[in-house]
Amino acid sequence: MDACKELKTMEAQEYRENNGIVMRIILTCHRRGWFDITELVQTLSAYKLTLDDIMDAVDYFDDSGYIETRDKESKAKVKPCDLDFDEIEIRLCGNGHLVARGIIKDDGISL
């Protein structure tokens, strides 16, 4: 395998693993109701994830329908990329529960 291909494989695996960490923490610590994304970031502080890693996962989960995101103040549903991270609340959706428990497989999430 050439170096470029090997690097892409490693990056893809890291992305899947990061998404898995974020999904497990959401299920474990924030499984019911809306929660402030800053709580998620604080909970993940023990892991070697950057804010960009966390927001990449949140964007992916939102785009995939595993979570819903809304503006903290107005409670209007938003895309996570439309606001600063500290203005967002998150809720795990039904399919998110299924993915987090390994019932639905997703190639973008390594549990």
C-alpha cells in the first residue's frame, strides 16, 4: 500500500473512532432530552478529541438523522454548522439510539 493510501485509511479509521466516542458519550451521559453541547464538550475533555473532531461528529450525526440540534435561545431547529457551538442544544433521536446500541450499523461510526 502506498503512503498516501495508508494515510487516508488511517484518517478514515480515526474519524470513525472519534464518531464512536462521541456517540457512546451521548448515549451514556445525555440519552434523554435536550442538552447543552458545552456539556458534551466537557464530558469529552478526558479524550484526545479537538473541538473540530467533536463538531465533525455532531455535523455527521445531524446530517444522518441521529440527533436533532436547536438554538438554545429560540429553541428553533438549526443545523449545527449555522451557529457557534456554544449556542446549540442536542437531542438523541430514535435512529441515534439504534446506532449507539449497535442495532443499526453505520460505516462512519466505530463502536
